[in-house]
Amino acid sequence: MRRAFALLALCLAPAAAAAAVTVVCPIDGKEFGYEPAPATPIRGRYLDMKPVAAYPTPWPLPQCPGNGFVVYKQGGFSAEELARLAPFVASDRYRAMLGTDTNYYLAATLRRKAGDPAYDVAWTLAEATWQADGDPARYKRYAEEALATFNSLPEGRALPRRQNVLREMMSGELERRLGLFEAAEKRFRRVRDEAEFATSQLQQVIDLQLRLIRRRDTGSHRIPP
């Protein structure tokens, strides 16, 4: 009983605020304040890998207040990247996106424009779907783009093991969420018998996905503990 109350107290406790930091906008060189994600551990994940936490996930990335550039990575940007990104950030297309698209979708678009690896673009698009979960039309658009980008990646050993596993699991989840049940079932039945997916946790997730597919369930579900 004490353990149950302790767990409940943990779940209800407010997230510990992280200290604000100063970020320099790579485009215009201006400084602005940014509050990182609270220093509170996540309490699990959904099947699309969205974290379960006491604060909104994904936590927004730093975004320059003047031009709307999303600082999607740490460690700085190369001169070549900025040469590609600066004109795009100043374009009418990007200005229009600022009023309609989420923080992570902007980041994914910038990654693509900068020539980042397709896997990084796909993962950032998946994070964008987490932000659009309450907006069916926007979710569908982001999920379709994420799925297409994941599917554009090479298969099997052409990718590192972790990336290949995530590519398959995320693609199957996106297919199910989009109602592409035949494609999702075919994918999960195929990977279920592959050595890379032999761990008990992955097998448990695949079994859950196949049950959801049989029920024609397009909802969001948590990964079993």
C-alpha cells in the first residue's frame, strides 16, 4: 500500500523546472532565453516512442524569436548549413509555415533543407506527430510524411541495428495509426521472425500491434511495462 501511495505521489508531483539558458540564434546572432525540459524522468513510452512524462512531450526546441528558426541541434551549424538555411528561413514559404506548423515539423523541414541524413529527418517528423496528436488532419499529414521518409531508408544491414529496428517498429506503428492495416500486419509478421527482433520486449510489442491491427484500432497505446 505504501508503495502504491509513493508511486501516486510521484505521478502527481510537479516536474522540476530546469534552469533557463541563453541561446544564440545561428541566423541573426541574437541571444534569447530558453527553458530546457524539466529534470524529471519519463514514466514510459507510447508505441510511437512518445515519452510519458509530467510535462508536455516532446519538449519544444529553442526557436529564435525574430526569424522563427528552430535550433534543432546542439554544437553549432557549419557555414555550408547556414548558407542553405538562412535564405530558406527568410523565404515566404517558411514564414507561412510559422503560423501553421509545429516546432518539430519546422525542425524536420530545416533538417531536410540542410541535407541531414534521412533517418534524422524521419525521426524528427515522428516527433512532430507527437505534437499533432490532437489534430487529426495535421497528424495525418505529418505521419504520412514520416512514414514515407522512414520507408525511403535502406533495409536490413544497410542501417545500424538500432536504426533498422526503430525504422521497422515506427513504420509499422505509423501504418497502423493511419489505418494501413494490411501493410502494418505484413510488416509486423515479417519482422517477428527476424533475429534483430527476438528480444522479449520487442516480441511483446509486436504481439500487441498485431492484436490492435486485428481490432482495426488506430488509437495511441502505451508500450507494455
